[in-house]
Amino acid sequence: MGIPVKLEVFEGPLDLLLFLIDKNKLDIYDIPIVLITEQYMEYIRNMDTKDMDVMSEFLVMAATLVKIKSKMLLPRDETKQEEEDPRQELVERLLEYKMYKYMSLALKDRQIDAEKVLYKGATIPDEIKNHKEKVDVDALMADVTLAKLQSIFNAVMRRQVEKQDPIRSKFGEIKKEEVTLSDRMIFIQNYAKENKNFSFRQLLEQQSSKVQIIVTFLGILELMKISVITVEQDDIFDDIQIVFTGKEADLSDWE
């Protein structure tokens, strides 16, 4: 009975042998060479191709299988303790071919996946690409260092601690205080409009909790970025003065 397969399915004689081994669920390390040779020869007889190069490759493998089959049918030489298996070279070739075949299939899958990936080019609007800050933030913050801000912050925090009653502060109801950055920024902007020029320390001392101090501190930095206020300092370690620039920002939708 012929094998209902076509030559175009296989890429060569080793590919056909692997197909036969998988089809018969055989162990590649213990190939029943008689069965495989019969099925392989049956396939060769049903080949329909005029390409002699392709035909010659399959015929060479057929001759190799017949040679191995004949060696295995010969009686073993009892004088030799370990006789080499005639199928060993064929098994090694099949294993090597199988490895490269699976590698090629894996690379093909990656190529298919890569073809599904699309990359979008840069489409930045001109008004954003050509945008320039009206205020140089680096120049604005040149005289303000983290050490100075930390020193003022620590001083304000110490005063907050000193205001607490050491006895009454240990009891009472603890409530979660909701302080948002937008609310603090609105407060600072309104305070700046009224006072025009005021002390950084003076502003922080008016806050009633640590959370308010921290959020107020962040609000000052944000308002400096959008040029609502500026900061000035005459000498190192002097108190920082906050000056209202006259520019009022819409902070209702600030996040």
C-alpha cells in the first residue's frame, strides 16, 4: 500500500525520515531500520518528479538505508565485545537536522510576530516642538538651594513642635486631614496678591499641621514654575522673600 504523501511536503530525505519516525511513533535512538526502509522505498517508487538533483538525494538516502539494513541482517561477530551500531551515523544526522529544523521554525515564528508590529513615527505638533519657556526656571532657582529650603523647613517644624501641649497632645481624636495641592496653590496665590512681598518663613508658620506645611511648600515650587511668584534672597542663610509677579493663574482645574 502506497504512502499518501507528496514530495513537496518534505525538504529532503532527512525530512522524510523524520516524518516516518513521527508517523510511526518510533524512538529515534532505536529505529526499526527494516520498517523504515520499506516505507521509504515505497515512497521513492511513487515519486513523480523530473528533477534529477532532488531525485538523486532521495536515492542516496535509499542506498544508505539498504546498506544499514544489510549490515543489521548479518550475524554479529562474537569476537568483538562492542560492535558499533550501523544506525549510529544516521541517528546523529537526524538529530542534527531535527535541531536545525526546529530552530528555523522558531525563527520563522518570530519573523511572523515581527511583521505584526507597527511603529508610529514622531508626530509632535509644531506648537509643542517649538515651545520655549517664558521664564528660565534654572535662573529663577539659581540662588535657592536644597540646604536653604531644608533649613527653613526644619525651623518651621521645630516651632510647630514647640506649640504643642506635651500633655494634651497625647490624647484626643485623630482625624484624617485632607489637603490638596490645588487648594494650597489657590491659598498661596491669594495670599501673594494681598501681601505682594512676604517672608517664606512667615507663610509656613501660618500652617496648622505638618501636612499643610509640606503641601504648601510644594505649592510654592509649582507657582514658581508658572511665574506666579518669584523668590529673592539678599545673603546666604537669610530668610527667603516671596514676591508676587502680578501674573494670576487659573488653578481651578490644577491636578
